[in-house]
Amino acid sequence: MHKNKTPQNKFTRRLSPLAGGLLLLIQLVIAGSSAQAQDDAITIRAGRLLDGIGGVRENVTITIADSRIVRIDNSSGPYTYDFSDKTVLPGMIDTHIHIGAHFNSMGRYGPEPGQTSEQTLLYAAENAYLTLMAGFTTVQSVGSSMDKDLRDAIARGILPGPRLLTSLDPIRVNTGTPAQLREVVRQRQADGADVIKMFASASIRDGGIQVMSDAQIQAVCGEANALGLRTIVHAYGTEAITTAIEAGCTQIEHGNRYSDDVIDLMTERGTYYDPHLGLLYANYFDNRAKFIGIGNYTEAGFAAMEEARVIGYDTFKRTLELGDVKIVYGTDALAGSHGMNAEELIYRVQEGGQDRMAAIISATSLAAEALGLGEEIGTVQPGFQADLVAIDGDPLEDITALRNVAFVMKDGVVYKNF
Ligand SMILES: [Zn+2]
């Protein structure tokens, strides 16, 4: 959409070869020494820029061409977008969502009787839209086989949604023997999975105990590592988490409860850790009537979540205090919480005691690194994809400013501009 126009070339062809050659040479010199692509570039003036890797700059101009950031400097206007009164930061990244999870037309969780897969996919598209409007330009869905079509549709560039990565269907204890699991991992990759999702532990509503054997966990992460695939593991408790880390799994989900030794081990092995402290529980409690009575959403299940919520903060605070763990951002966004993805950052800072800048990094450059996209997104620097959001206020002063997303750009395309 921002193609270089080159009317000069037509003009050059009408001149004598020598004069034409000279003119072309002059043009090349000009193009090389100045920003010839200026005509097509988008400029954004940022009153404050958080670059996603800990840097803060004031009153800078970001130049974008062909979907990438090409320059950040102090050049003056006019600007395509003047956010002198706003904070600009990288498009945020959520490494754990369930893009298809929704409430049905009867106000209950999940598909209603007779719901078609086409209807389900449209709920997922709605969730994708809400997520992008909330300033999240990349998400990882963990996931279902349906995610793939949505991922590929959004990637075509018309349907508004975040860049979507997916595990396709997760691996569970009954998926197979270790040998069969290795085959399943290979099959997932062949089917187009970006990551492997595995339930090493039961749901917290069922007690959260380790359900997959050590051999199963080792088979999945071992095979995935051999194929260059990342792994994301639902795990609670010292045993399951220790096994997953030692098996070389990439990222631990929920965590919620583990010994101090696990903190040391995660630090040592560089395992990404994605705790869910507030949004997940608040969403369940707020929407209790829409979940209760379905599967393990029982009174006892809700009581277990009340308990887990408290334990989760204790675990998180110990992790912050004792280790140097790569705490990465994820929300477990599901029915009811799509588009509220920034809320977990607010919980982590306000209730969990995380440093504001560390929280922002966890949802930008660190999340990108955890997705294997650390050289592409999550940082505002020349060469990176132009995924940018502008917000009212300063999240380093007040983390709740992340709710005020006024502008969203993904791959250099503006999807929201209030
Ligand atoms: Zn989940």
C-alpha cells in the first residue's frame, strides 16, 4: 500500500543514453544519501517512547516504511500521527490465550448444542478483534485445531486480529505412550503448529497433581527440541515443574505452587515462567453463573480456585524475590476475558509487586523472545516490525494506563486510531 513511485524512470528513458545515465547516477546518489522513501513513509511523533527493552525516550519521531521501523530520531513534523501527548510502546504480546473460548447464545461457556464449527470460528474472530483493539498485536493460542484457519486468515492482512500463533490441539495424559507422543509431536509440526501445548498436571479445579508420567513429559519436550519446536507446559507443583524444566520444556504455565529449588532451577535453565495471578480468577468469579455446572466447574472447583489465587501471589512474590526467572507475559484469556489482556499486568504490578518496567518488558521484548520472535517484534528499534500502540498516560507512573489504548498499528497498518 506504500509502494515506491518512480515517475523519474519514465523521464530518464526519453533522454540520450549519456544524459540519462548521468541523471540516473545523480538519482542513485540522492537516494543513497537521503531518505528517498520519505514520500511513502509513515511518521509517528511520540511524546514518550518505551522501546520494550527498558529504554525511555521523550519527543522522538518513529519512521515506518514497508511495515518496518526504519528510523527513530528527533526530526520535526508534519507527522502522519502526532502522539506528543501519549506514550508509544511496542504492540503487546500475550503468550497464553484460548482464542476460540467463548460464551454461547445461551450465556453459557462453550459451544451450545448444535453449534456449527463455522459459528465457533466467528466467535474466535470476534475474540481476535477484541484482543487487537486492546493493544495486543501478537498472541499465542493454546489452543485448538481450529486456530490454524483463523491464524492464516488474519495473516492475509484483511481481517483485524493479532498475529496468531497456535499449538493446535494440546497433548494430554491419554494422548499416548512416550513413543506415540513423539509421533504426535511430529504430526503437530506437520499440521502447522507453532508450539506444542501439554497438560503435565491436572486442572487446578481437580487438584493440579501431576498426571503425565515423567517419561511422557520427557518424550514430548525431547522430541519437540529435536524438531526445533517450542513447548508450553500446564504444570502445578514442584514435581511436575521440575520434570518439565529438566526435560528441556520451554515455558511453564500457571506454576502457582512450587519450592524455592524450582526458582533456582528455572533461573539456571532459562525456562520461561508465565504465572496467572488475577485476571484468570477474577474472570471466573465474575462469570461464575456461566461456568458453574459444566465439567469441573463445580462448587469444589471454584473453592480450589479461591485457594489457588492466594497461593499464586505467595509463589509469585517468592519468585520475584529469590530468583532471576524469565517471567513472561500470558493471561490464559478465555471466555469473558478476551480484550482484557492488559489486566493481568495490572494485577502483577499492583498485587504481585512486580516492577512496572519489568512487567512491560515481559509483555513486549521478553514475550517476543519466548515466542522465538525476539528479532522481529516486541522492540521499537530500526529493523523491527512496526507493531506499535499509543496510550494515554504513562504506565511507568500508573500501570492502569495500559487500559487506555488509543492507537494500534500492526505490520505498519493502522487498525485503531481514536
Ligand atoms: Zn490455558
